[in-house]
Amino acid sequence: MAEPVIGIDLGTTYSAVGIVEAGFPILLADEGGERLTPSVVWFGPEGVKVGRPALRESPAGRLVRSAKRQIGVRFGEHIEAGLPLVRDSAGGIAFETSEGPRTPVEVSRVLLSELKRIAEYRLEREVRKAVITVPAYFNNAQREATKQAGEEAGLEVLRLVAEPTAAALAYGMNKLGESARVAVFDLGGGTFDVSILELREGVFEVLATGGDTRLGGDDIDALILELVRQGSGLVGAALEDLEIDSDRLAREAERVKRELSIENHAVFRLPFYDGVQSLEVEVTRDDLERVMGPLLSRMERICREVLVDAAMEPEEVEAAVMVGGSSRVPVVQKLAGTVFEREPDCSQHPDEAVALGASIQAGIIAGTWREVLLLDVTPLSLGIETLGGLMNVLIPRNTTIPCKVGEMFTNARDGQDSMRVRVLQGERELARDNWELGKFDLSFRSAPRGKARVGVQLSLDENGILEVLARDVEGTGDDIIVRIESAAVDVNEEAVEQMVEESVEHAFEDMNARIFAEAQLKAEELLPAVRAALAEIGSVLSKEELEEIRLAEVAVEEGLTAGEANLLKGAVERLDQATEALAARLVEKAIAEG
Ligand code: ADP
Ligand code: MG
């Protein structure tokens, strides 16, 4: 029998593991028959506990939740967590537990070891290979860190698969052969993701993806607590003043939320919270739906943006596939129905679809599942800084991966013999507004301005890991190959969203900045050339021609000092036109002399 390859959904709230057996994907349950493992780790003096046993321990300072939110994120860019966070020696983040600092990679390693153990227990054999899912928005650092956690857990990570792709794979399982474009709507514990994928005879292609890494079931729990606070007559922060363990409040709020997914009302109960008094507050589904208004609007806006990115009308989406535990909330389903103008498709198990999809992908690799091609996309554009400090996009956002793109660059100055290659990620027009993934210098034979030829190629593998190749095409022929390592990445997932938002927000500004930078380059090239030509053969021009050139020159200088994009662009064009005759004479002279 072939070596087993397992599929893992390493979720923020819950994780699961599965495999393809006898041609079907199945999830593997632990000793207690549970297929979902809470993604929590408890660090105690006598050892470590994972999942449900960890939740049963008294948590103070020892229970790490939602480690996925901090993985691959640098200190200073993290978001708040249940435990205090400290900076680790490598500039990353660590959870300050009573047993000392624990990094998100360590915590994930413990979770993955547990999932590996569950699989080995069920399969009764050693497991060494896995496919792990990651959010579509994970950047290089977050992917690398996830992979590292897997490897530290003793798993060879054969592939990282985007969660929506996995969900679509689970959905498309019995629909292969058909052609469909589906939206995957994933509302989990703390994150929201929407993607539009195309399924074509077993080929999956992600058309667009978007989301919010701070929008999920936890926010609904918080709203329930707010309703309870109001309904209990306890104003302001009085609920906190009761000094009830916040974990107990959160657990009860979550229970009420789940009940409201089925019932029209539920009662929030805290019996004898202080030994004497009890709290009982009724919460109705109507109340919840009313206070969820702002959350729903955010979801709606994101869905509409993804539709725009995919250049699709809602009616072109053939199914809105609902996944993630919070997609069970009726008003959330209703919202998806409204945006995509159809009944939402709730055929998939909301908590299990991603793990099943990961298992199918694992089966494809192991050869236990028939051949299906998997395609993914880049969440943000990748490119190189070019002359004038502009971003030159080589791989646009939402490009299907794996992919490879190359372009030729040249030197900006005479006699220049090396070039700094800066690899950028982002959606902004100016290099400085994007993120630098890495930089290195490539040397070449000294050449006049514009004469050196440097080829730069970006290739993204199926795991979303980037390799940059730079080559001096004419000269030494030396290649520099740089693999973008996590340490070089200075970004986090929340910032990804911000990047996309900012690119929209600053769209006009950016366009002006680009126009100015381009016109400035042109001006810097034109002005010295014009002056040199005038000195050489200026005498052959008419007085009017000379006057027009002088005026155009002044206009360019003014445009440069004013920093006005359109002013400068117009002036440069004017100068270009005014010197046409001059340029023609120069050519004539050269021919005559030659
Ligand atoms: P993640 O992908 O973030 O690990 P999941 O997809 O497992 O998360 O979803 C977990 C979230 O789903 C939690 O916030 C949980 O409270 C919520 N959830 C689970 N079941 C229900 C339900 N029946 N009604 C409402 N919310 C639910
Ligand atoms: Mg999930």
C-alpha cells in the first residue's frame, strides 16, 4: 500500500485531519469519536495538553488560543491575543505563558503533532506526509511558518492549499465534469473569506478572493454579551464588574448563539455566578439579527468587491457554497442569498468541508484519488522596483499559481555597473507604498545609461513560495537566485487587507504619482539632450523654434518644482514636440557626417 498522505485543516478555532480511503475522503476521529479538535494548547508544569483536555484545565496564563492569528507575523504587527505577547529572539511573536514564551510555530507544531497522532491511531500506521490548508490571504511568511510547524511536527508538508480551494474541492467532488463558477463563503471563528472559483472538468481556478481577518463568530459572541448586558439592566461595563470569569461568559454566549441558529429565542444563564445570585436573560434571534447589522454590511461589501474582482455579476455565480461554523447563522445565510441572488448552497458540512478538501488534495498526491489539477491565485501583486521609484508589477494580483514571469530591466545611469533588485508585494503604484519582500544587488559590466540588460524572473510555486532570478543578459551571465524567506517578509495578514483597501482609497493619488514619476524620468532624459543638441546645432533653428523650445524648457522646470503631475506631463510633451525639428536636424547631420 502506498504511503499515506493526510489532509489537515489547521483552523483558528477548530482543526481536523482526514485521508482518502477506498476512493472517498473521510475525517479521522480521536479516541472520543470527535472529528474536530479545538485549536488550543495548554502549557502546564507537568506537560502540554491539546484540544478538549486543554480546555478542561484551568486556563490562567497557560492556555493558548488562536495561535494561527499570530503565525508568521512580526512583533509590532500582531493583533491582541488572550495572553500577553512578547518579542522572540528572531523578532517574531511569542505567547507569554506561565511556562515561558511559546511561539505560534511551537503551538501549531503541538496541534499538528496531535492531528498526526490521531491519524496514526486511526490508520494504525506511521504518517509522515501531509497537505495543510492555509487562508487564501496568507503571505509568504505565514505560509513558511505553517510549513515549518508541520515539519517540526514530523510531517513532510507536500502542499499548502488555500482553504477556499479545499472547500471547493470538497464541493466539486461529486460535480466533476461539469463546468461551474462557484463562490465559497467561509465564516469561521475569527475570520471571513470569500472566493470565486471556476470548476471546469476537474480543473479548479480561483478567479478572485477577499475577506476580513477580524470578522467571525467571536464577534457574534461579543454582540450576544452586549445584548445580555443591556437586557440584564446592568449598564456600562457592569457585567465585567461582576468579576465573572470571562471564559465562562464567552462559553455561555457561544452556547446561546448556537441555540439561536435553530430557535427563535434562548436564555443566557449564569447560575450562582457569585455563589448567591444568578443571571438569566432572554435573547431573541430578532435582537441578534438587529445588532448584527454592521457585521452583515461588512460581509456584503466584501462579497461585492470579490464579484467586481472576478468581473462577474451575481447571476453568473452558479452556487454560493457556505462553509465555516458561523455560516450556520440563519441571517448570514440570508445575506449570502441576497448578495449572490440565489439560495445559498448548504450541502457541505460547514466544519468539515475544508479538511475533506485537504484530504482529497492529499489523495491526489498519494495517487489514491484521480487526477485533478489544482490552481490557486496570488492574493497580492508581485513586482520589482523600477526607475523613478515605481512598482513594476510582474505577477498581478489574482494570478493563477504556479506561475513564472520575466522582464528585462536596464540601468538608469551612465557607467552604472550594478543594480539593486527590490522585490515588492502590494497594490500601490509607488514602490515605497508596497512591501519589500527582499532585495539584492546584481553586478554587470559597466554600461551607458539604458544599455545594460538585466533579466528578472519571478516564479511562484504551487505552495505560494517565491523565487527570484536575476541575470545580466549581456555581460557576465551570472545568475542570482533568491528564495524569499520568511525573515525577509515584514508584513501581516491584516495589512494585506489594508493594502488592498488603501490601493482603492489612494487610486487617484497613486495614478498622479505614477504620471509624475514617469514624466520626471522623461524630463531628466530630455533636458540634457536638448541642451547638448542646442549647443551643437542650435544655430540652424529659426528664432520662433528656439523661442518655443525655451518656453517649453521653462514649463518643464516649473512642472518639476511644482510637483504637479499633469502640468509636468504636458510640459514634457510640449518640449518633446518643440524639439522634433532639432532631433531631425541632428539625425541629418549625423548622416551627412557619416
Ligand atoms: P475556524 O475556521 O476559524 O477554525 P470554524 O469554521 O470551525 O472556525 O468555525 C468556528 C465558529 O463557528 C465558532 O465561532 C463557533 O461558535 C461557530 N459555530 C459553530 N457552530 C455554530 C452554530 N450552530 N451556530 C452559530 N455559530 C456556530
Ligand atoms: Mg476554517
